[in-house]
Amino acid sequence: MATEKDRPWVMRTYAGHSSAAESNALFRRNLAKGQTGLSVAFDLPTQTGYDADHVLAKGEVGKVGVPIAHLGDVRALFDQIPLAQMNTSMTINATAMWLLALYQVAAQEQGALPDELTGTTQNDIVKEYLSRGTYAFPPDASLRLTTDLIAYTVANVPKWNPINICSYHLQEAGATPVQELAFALSTATAVLDRVRDGGQVPPERFGDVVQRISFFVNAGVRFIEETCKMRAFVRLWDELTLNRYGVTDPKARRLRYGVQVNSLGLTEAQPENNVQRIVLEMLGVTLSKNARARAVQLPAWNEALGLPRPWDQQWSLRMQQVLAYESDLLEYDDIFDGSHVIEAKVDELVAGAREEIDRVQAMGGAVAAVESGYLKQALVASHAERRQRIESGEHVVVGVNKFENTEPSPLTADLDTAIQTVDPAAESAALESLRRWRAERDDKAVEVALAKLREAAKGTDNLMPVTLECARAGVTTGEWAGVLREMFGEYRAPTGVSGSVGVSGGGEAIAAVREKVTTTSEELGGRLRFLVGKPGLDGHSNGAEQVAVRARDVGFEVIYQGIRLTPEQIVAAAVAEDVHCVGLSILSGSHMELVPQVVAGLREAGLEDVPVVVGGIVPDADARTLLAAGVAAVYTPKDYDLTGMMSNVVDVIRHANKL
């Protein structure tokens, strides 16, 4: 039975690169094509609270998003885009308070009032410790920033979503649907408990807090299961907000969520297959009216190859528009109501999630389960199981481990033009802009604002008002975060590798490589030691963790110290641990700057016989350059056979030692 046609969801494209001015031009082009909201990608220095001239920012500026160092950058980013009428989502966590302050000040300069602003700051720090790695401060201090921002927006920016609890990256890090539900809802509980108990929001306004909580989820290709997952999410959230927090208004308890469909499942091999994957994943979060996403952004078909071009992003936007405007999807009530198949699956997911939530609560909640390493270990183990199913062929990935024969693809005939490359001058332009900004601002006003921030951080006052003062005074991202690092300290999250169980299957292949490792160890007079390193600011550590677990399975002694290391720290670890091979994992595109620094550092330290291998999203042309510059091997997403990769690493070590 057709009903009145629904309004389409907000359609976004996750975008931003190189500079504020270039990203502004891209935003305006996308809006002109019918996109109905903005989704801002920030570069890694901005996400982790460093200015472009910090040692860790080298090679990372403008790569995975737009660099924002100060108020001038935000003015340029939203030039001629009326923020009073725009719905803007910002994928920002550790520095969420800072970016919202810059956004609010820039909007006020345009004449917009705080209560006119609509959009979302992701601001979910828990999953950063588990999957994305863009945290800056320890959990307790980070949670203070999160809850201060929630309390401030509920009172002053009432249409803003101050947090987007984000299960998206949990699925990328290996979460099953049950884990995705349970860990996201445990995070929501930790945040809401903290807001409720913090005293900044009066009890009668707590329904307003709940109503402004949104979620950001991942939709994989098993779209029936994903549909059921979202229906389970709706049910569990309704229960939680009614029973634990006493929210009686059903409208305030509605699950509000946005989606980026699964980039992890996109393949480098036969990338044209990614188009149908993306469409199926979109269906999982749009088909069920009662569990439909409020906002959708889709990756592009060539994301496993490199940075998508504007045309690729347009193609993904058009997929949404065809579904919303050409199909009859929005003309009907929920098409799954009354389906016993769907109901049974939803019941199963709800029961599994409740059990896992109880387990996390018994440990003291999500933050305690991060600090103990439980959540990270659970994800690394789930991811290892998934990898194993792909390698054994039990889990089919079309074009990768089955149906590999292919016609030559016109889409990838010229790979160097099939992706966007970031202007290498972006970093030097950002450095020049930063130098100019510092030279032209009022240093006294900056000092006063930072002193107030330092003082507020010592106490319990809400940090947003002093952060707004810092934004207006011309403070930079690195200066704001630097004061808080000084006050709160830094943090290194558990890696989840030490407690993770490796493969149970793959017996013969594993045994053969293990024998090869043993033989080579004997010939070299000691167990083979493999250093897995994450140079720069790229915090996507899933691949590095899986390599570390498999290397241990085949008999290597593995040294893995987690994310965010300088090339100098990696070289120092290689010397101290007397390793036989260094494996570098980089997914942010900064491989051309960081890898040669590690290679040069090892040579300077006299480790000529220690080969370097590299894994990540490395375009062919870059791989050739790295191999010519002394890298022994380059592995990309098409190299899904980890055991075969380990065998190859042993060959590389044997060759380097002339065995």
C-alpha cells in the first residue's frame, strides 16, 4: 500500500584535500550537483592536533583531508557557502571541540546565529583507541572534552549533533554485527552516564541530550544481515534510552544515524566490481523505512587504488539519487514488517548484543574495556578470523579469490590518471600560510587565550568558552592541542596484538613457512625478528596488526609498538632489537616521504643488510619508485594471502643476507 512519499535522506560526499581553497571549490561543485550536505575530511595533523611544521606532520599535510590550522583556514574552507543553511558533518574526534569552535566563529562572522547551525561533530574518541588511531589525550581527559562539547551544544547550539557514535570503523577493524552493535552502544552508555553524572546538564534537559546523539554506521555487502543489524540497533537504542535514562518521549528515543558504506570490502583487483558492492551496501541502510539512515555517503569505485577524483565521487552521488528519485523505494511503509525471516535474525542479533554489552558493563564499561585491552583484542581476533576465511576461500571475494580471470579494464587502463593525486606543493603552501598567520596575529592575545585554556584545564569548568576565545584570538590547532597535551598528558592505546589468537586453519601453508623461518633462523644464528612499524600519523592499524599476528604464527619474533612513530624512532627500534627485516604500513598516502627516510636512517645506522618492505595503498608508479630507491618489496590490498606474504618476507631476508 503506497503512502505519502518520504523525504530522501541527506546525501553527502566525504571530501577535502590539499588546501582549504581547493576543498572549498570541490564543496561548491558537489553542492551544485545536488549534494544536500557537506562531509568534511580533515588531514591527519588536524585530526591529531599538530601544526604543519611539527615533525610528525611531515608527509601528511593535505593527504587524507583538508589541513585546518586556524580560523583563516575555516573562513577559506566555507567561503561563499552560507553556514546558516548548510548541514555540515565533520569527521573529527580528538580535536572536535577546536574545530566546532572555529566553525562557530566563522559562521558568526557570516552573520549566522549559533542556534541556526546544523550538522555533526563525530567526537567519538572510544573507537579512535580501537581502530582509527587519531586520539591525542588519555581516555578520561578525552571523555571530558566529549562531554563538555555535548553540554555546551545542548545549551547554545541546539540543532547541532555534538557526537556521532561511530561503529563504522569497528566493522573495518573486524567487528561482527553483534560486536558493532554492542561496542557502539557501550560507548553511548559511557558518554551518556558521564553527561548525566557531570552536573552540567539539568535532569529535565537530558531528553534533549539523547535526542541530539547520532550514530555513524558501516554497511557491508551482506545487505540482509545489515538491514537486520539496523533494525536491531533501533530496538536496542529505544530500550536503552527508556530504561536506563528514563526518556519518555518516543521521538527523542529515535535512532538517528548516518552511513558510509564499507570501504574495507572494496577491492583493488577488478575494481569495477566495487560499483555493485556499493549499491548493495546502500540498500542495507535504506530499504527498511523504520531503520533508514538519515544521511548517506558512499565511497567511490576506485578507493582501494588511491584518492577518488571529482568524477568518481559524482558517480557515487548519482547512485543515491537514482535510488531516491527514480525508484519507488520512498513510496511505501516498511517492506520488512511482518517478515518472520527478518524478525528471527533481528532477535538473534539483539540477544547477542545484549550478552556482549553485559560483558563490557561487567568490566566497568567501554572506557575500562579500552584500557584493559579487551575491546581491541576482540576486534583483532575477529579480523584474523575474517582474513582466514578469505584466504581459505570459504568467504568468496569476487575477482580476488574466485573468478579472477578478467578482460582488461578500460577504467584502469591508465592507472596514473584513474585516481587523484594530491599536489606535492600542498605541504609547503600550508607551511607558508602558517608562517604568515603567526606573523600577522596579535601575539599578546594568543598568550592570554592559551593561559586561560591552561587554567580551565586544571579545573572542572567547561572548556568550550575558552576554546572559542582561543579561536578568535588566532591560536593554531597545534597550540590549542599542545596546551591540553601539556595538561592531560599523552597516551598510547593497547595494540591488541599480544593477546590475539592467530590462525587455527591454513595448516599446511603455515607449517611450510614456519619450517622456512626455522631453517633461516638457524642459518643466521638466532630467531628471525620482524619489526612492524607505522610511521607518521596514519592510525589505521588493522593491516599492520594482522601482519604482526600472522608473522608471529609462522615463527617470527615480532616487534610492534603501535601507531604514530617518527622514522627516527623506527630506526632506533630496529637497531635496539637487532631485527632482520622492517615492515612499514602506510595507508594515508605519505609513503613517498616517510619510507625513504626510514631506508636512509637504517643505512646511516649501518644496517645495510636489513631489508625494508612496505604495505598500504601504494599506486603502481609509486611502488616502482620505492623499489628503485632500495625498498625490497611492496604489498597492496590485492596481496590478501598473508601466509604467502610471510613466505616472501623470508625470501627477502635470505636474499639480503646472501643465503
